[in-house]
Amino acid sequence: MCSYYTSKGNVPPKHDCKRNWSGSSKAMESSVALDVIKEVEKENAEVLVLILDDYATTMARIRDNISHKVTKWSDLNHTKKH
């Protein structure tokens, strides 16, 4: 609903909006992963291993923003498909 009205140059009517991200879906995954790691580490737990698909964007962002080493393990479902 928001996109439809905005694309027409109008303000969307009041509605129960579910939109909470304005970037690409690729950027959302890495952003959420980094946010979750930071939240976990606020509780004095250290994230050492992540199980992810084989795209490099998320790990690159984590390595750029986390001071300790985080290892990536491949998701078996994605590994079987490729």
C-alpha cells in the first residue's frame, strides 16, 4: 500500500503498515546479522561461528564491524543444492 500511493505522489492512507526496511533484501540480511551479533555480545556472550549460505556479503560486513574472529560454516541445505 505504501509503495503504491508513494509511486503516485500521494500520501498513503492510515493503515497497519508492516514495512520496516527500505533497502535491498541483500542488505537486510547482513544488517540483521550484525545487529543480532551486537545484541548477543551486549549480554557478555561472544559469537564465534555463524551458519550461513555461501554469499559473501554478510561475512564481509561482520568482519568489518566485529573486532574478534567469526568463522562461517556453510548451511547444509545450500551446500547440497550447489
